[in-house]
Amino acid sequence: MRRPRLVFVSAVVAVLLGAGVGALVLRPAPQSGVSASAQAPAAPAVEEFPLEADWCYVDAMIPHHEQALELSRLVLAVPEVHPRVSALADFIVTDQQAEIEAMTAWRDAWRSVSPASVAAAPAQHDHATAPEPETQEVAAGCSGHADHASMEGMATPDQLAALGAATGLEAQLMFLDLMIVHHEGALEMAETAVKQGGNAFVRSSAKHVLIEQEREVQAMLLLADDIG
């Protein structure tokens, strides 16, 4: 059975994933009385509704990234933090804040157009005897709303408090230990999204996480050895 599709005549969704930063752009339809040829040249796009796995990835990864920002800002507040630790934390803040904004924009855009069910038209048919379209349920969100604390790699409130109270080298090594585990959790979430997701943006975002955060894990392991 074919998945239902949404033809974006009123809005063309373009996914831009450049230099590790995602962005989602909506292009409004021409207003009445305005020729389509007067608009920026872009052919209408056909995009399938997101699967539940797509929604679950975004709903979980946004708060997951938000904790990465919290961990990074805690170590950046440590006096005389090692330059390499500072550079890493600054990069995480910049990269993951951009991803949060892109995922939030994606989620808001799809929520505005995703109905509870849609009519799925057949791929090909005889117009004289066109069958009635089937109505299929469309995932409008993630049904498995897990507690944020139970997500893979999340630091506990006690760990966050300990990091906030730590100083010097102890704080920096604690940050690296917590962030390595945090990244490993994100890698598991991203791998699931690549395997089970169907939306182009979600799969691209997850692939970026797989590449970037695996590289950061290796860098943090080396950094912990160097400064420890």
C-alpha cells in the first residue's frame, strides 16, 4: 500500500543541509491574480507525510540537543578552561543550536499541514473507472512520548549539579565524560532514524549527527587523555 503524499502547490518545502547546519524554507503559493511565472522559479514538490519514526526522532532530539547546550555552557563558565575544551564546547553550542532551530521549524511546518488522515490516490488508473481513494491514517506526532530523563545518554539532575559545582580540571574531565555518553546516545537515536525514518530532512539530519558526533566522540576521547 502506497504511503499518502502531500503535493505542495501552496508551499514548496526545500531542505538545505550545508556545512552541517540544517534549514527549512517554506515558499508561499502565488497570490490570486499573480502569475506563477512571476514567482521565483521552483517546481512544485511532492513530499510524503512524515512517518511516526520521523516525528519521534525530532521530538526526542530537540531536548537531547538542549541538554548538550546546557552541558557546554556549564563548562564554559569554568574559569581558565582549557582552550581545546572551550573550542569544543563553543562548537557544540553553535552546531546544535542551529539543528534545534531547523528541527523546530520542520516540526512546526509539518504540524500545520498534517491531517489525522488523508486520501491516498492510486498510482495509475483508468479515468473512466477511477476507484475511490483509500483513506489512510497519517502520523501527526510521536505516540511514544518518553520521559526526557529516560532518553539515551541524558545526564541526570545530580550529574548536572555536580558539573555546575566542579572547578578546574575536574569540571573539564567531567564535561568530557558526560558529553561522550550524551553523544553516544544521540548516535543510537540517529541510527534508528536512518533505518526507520522516511522523511528526507529527518534522514539527512540523522546522517549529519552520525558523522559529526562520532567524530566529536573520538576527539573528546583524545582530549581527555591529553589533559587528564
